[in-house]
Amino acid sequence: MAIASLQRLKYTVLLYIAVLTSIEVGAQNQYWITFTDKGFYSHLIHFESYVSPQVLARRQFFDIPLDETDLPLYPEYTAAITNAGGNLLKRSKWLNGMVVSSANPSFFEQVAQMEFVKEIVWLKSDKQIVRAKYNLQELAVAGEVNSSYGYSEVQMNMLNGAFLHDLGLKGQTIDIGVMDNGFRRVNTSSYFDHLNQQSKIIGVYNYVENTNNVYTDGDHGSYVMSTLAAFKPDTLIGTAPEGNYYLFTTEDNNNEGIAEEINWALAAEWADSALGIWTVLSTSLGYSTGFNDPNTNYSYADMDGNTTIITQAADLAARKGLLVVNSAGNEGDDTWKFITAPADGDSVLAVGAVDEAWEPAFFTSYGPSADGRLKPNVSALGRRVVAAKYDETLQFINGTSFSCPIIAGLTACLWQAFPQSSNMEIIRAIEQSAHIYHNPDDQMGYGIPNFKLAFDILSLNNEIKENGGISLFPNPVSDLLTLTFIEESKEPYQVTISDMSGRVWIEIETTSTSTVATIKVSDLSPGVYQVYVQQGKDKFRNKFIKR
């Protein structure tokens, strides 16, 4: 996984002022400035005129209210910054901040004293070469293939992903934003001919250079894209080969700092404002330690879902209806050990790595989050994943950088089948389908998803919404099924459980009028079952999945 060496100065504004003498006079320095509020905008009641039609459509579809983070930066605040000598480079309404450059030697001190400034951070530009950890286990591919999925057969079969593809669900109606370090030759590689010929790469932007150049640098992004979108039958097929792709370079290959987190936030903001109702963001980046300045390293305590800029932005994206998938991290075998940001986000689907034997990969990062939440959420093949390099050679490659897009692609296909479901409903179904859902651990989370089971779970959930009357929990179930009447029970009831052929397996007749009943189903074989309840003249029907 490409590990961004985050150079975040963790000091108060007063401490920043104390070190101003170290800033070179006359140099064009860059700063990240955040504000305490949105000024007069904070008093507005109706925000609709400040967002795009795409934002309105998504929020209305999923019944998500607009809030203050959707409002632009307050003009009087930004004017005060520019009047002090700041040249505006980037702005984030979500994070209520801006990146500026200035050669004014007193700029830092002036801005730090403004009462509406929450924080000012000097963005250093110390250079270093990034050595991405994913390269350490790269091997040449060899062996025979036995299906149309070619060398991607193992990673697809592990997740039962072909089930979705066989239904024609290949991501066609989903916008997929990929944030990475660049996408070298994705515009010319034969593995992506279908995307380029059909104009399925709809947008690109390089937030590092502020250009549209994303294709000349970034081997890591090319590998990631091959697991998501490659389409060369009998050789390599990605998990969402017909998605609509947007490629964002947010990771700087030569200069590690807080700017990369800001770049990610800006890309997510753009996706929110410009992409469709159903948008998946896939990111194989993580932020923890190993920074140029050791004093700016994160600690495990910072992995609490609230501290890092990128995690704040990722959770905001999810809150606004986007579905965020992120690699958990490759730190399981080093001194850090734990997940990295933004995998700690409470609304982020964090993906760990397993090997072909369904065992945790030696490098996959451990959970939980610092505040005790289960992380990672799920896992997929991340050791000896087959991916296409920018020169079109196939490689065995390791990292949660690749288990992440494998999951993200199938997540897009699943959402395509259930467009009425929210991003979090999709994530919950994926978690519930995983093989150790009832006994999760801190390396695999809920385990390896089964996307056919996730499909069945969402199908049943939709029927439950339509049928009403009774709810079933948990669903899927292994041992005890809890039946709850949505309305207060007034009469005794009869319960019949049958399989889909109509064969009755359980019959219960009770004199109870309780609104809750618990039924032992551990002796049933795995499969889909129907529950019929008769209560006086009322009849109710529902379904559940027995694991």
C-alpha cells in the first residue's frame, strides 16, 4: 500500500508563532488555514442555492439533509487572508479551510492572530523518495488458468463475485472515484481498451500538480485499476469492469505532507458535487508514521475516527451519501501494527487482506480503532493478488491496496442491483455476508464477504420493508431467530417455518401475546426459509437466511 508520510504539525497556533523565525524570509511558503465557522452563512436556513443539482438529487433520493459543511467559505474570512498577502491555491468547504502561498515574512503571525482562524499549518516541502511497501513482495506470474476470469479467478471466486457479473451487474450505473498516486499508462494499456474506447474514464484530475495529467506517473494506481476495471477475458477481469471511472491523483510521489490529505478531501468534495447519485470512492492509501519529521508522526490514539483530516473528510463523504472503501493498512508485521487513516472512519468500509487459504496475510493491519470499534470491517485476497503493471506484464503483488479495490468493485456491482438502498445499508449487508460475522476478529473483521449472500440479504430486506407486520433478527441467523411484531400483539399466534419448496420444518402454536418470540433454528440446513404467522384474522409473511 502506498503509505503517505503525513507531515502534520501538531502544535497550537501559539507554538507556530514561536517558530516563525525558522521560515525563510521572501520564500513562497504554503499554509493550510481553517476557520472557526462559516460566518454569516451559518445563520442561513435554506442551503439549496449553494449546492449542485447532483448534490440535491443524491440528498433528496436518500433523504439526507444539507448542513453547514455544504456552505462555501465565508468571503470576508478569505478576503482577510488574501489581504494579508496570501495567494489562494485551494479551498475546502467541507473542512472549512484553504491552502494559500505567501512570501510575506509576517503572514504567519498576522493570520494566527485573526480571531476567526481556527488553525494555521505551515506545509513544509522537504523532499524524499516514496518507497511504497507493496513493491516488496512482487513476483512474476506463472501457471495455468481455468476460467474466463484467467488469473483473477481466485480473487473473484473467494467473494462469489461472478454471481453478480452473471446477473449482468458489472458497475454500469455506478460512478467510481479512485484516489491514488497516479495511473501510469491506463489510457494506453490494452487491459483498459474497453474503458478508453467506450469513454468510461469520464474524468481525471491531478490535485498534486493542479493539472489533468494523471497518466505519466504512479505505478501503484495502475495496479489498483487493474484489479477494479481490467477486462481481458481468459487473462484478467476486474471486479467492476464496466463502471464509470474518475481518476484522481492525490498522493505526491516526491513530497509527503498534509497537502495529500487535503487533496483527498478536495477530490471527495468534487465527487460529491459532480458525480451521480450512486458513487463509490476507492482509496488504497494510508497515513500513520514514517514521516519526514518524526515529530509529526501519528500515534495509534489518533486512529479514533475523528482526528486526521482525511478521516474527517471520508466520514463526511459517507454522511453525504457516497460509499467509501479504503485499505486497512500493511502494518501488521511492523512496529505500528494497527490500521491507518482513513480506515479508522466509522462510516468507512475498511478492507484487510487474506491469503488463498483464507488466513490473514502476515502484513495486514490490526484493529480495533483507537476508540474500540471493529476494524477492519471485512477482508479479501491481498496476498499474491494478480494485477497488471503499466508495461502490461502480470504480477503477483501483495497489499491491502489490492484487497480494497477488489471489494470496492463488487460493492459497486451490488449497489447497482439495489439502488434504493443507502450506502450504509450496502455496507451492512456486505458485513453480514462475511464468513465470521458472528465471531469477528481484529485482523479480518467480519471476514470474507459472500456477495451472493449479500445480494440475498438485501433482497430480503427489501421484502421486509414492503411486507411489514413482523421483523426477524438476526438475518442471516445461525442459532436463535427473534421474531418481533411491528404492532402490539393482541392475540395468540401460530408460527410456521418452511423452506422455499413449501416443506414445513417448524410449527409453533402459542397462547402468548408477547410482541417478541425467540425460535431455535440451529437444526435447519443452510438456505432461505419463509416464516408465516397467523394472529387471529391477520396473516404475516417474511423470510430469513439460515447460515
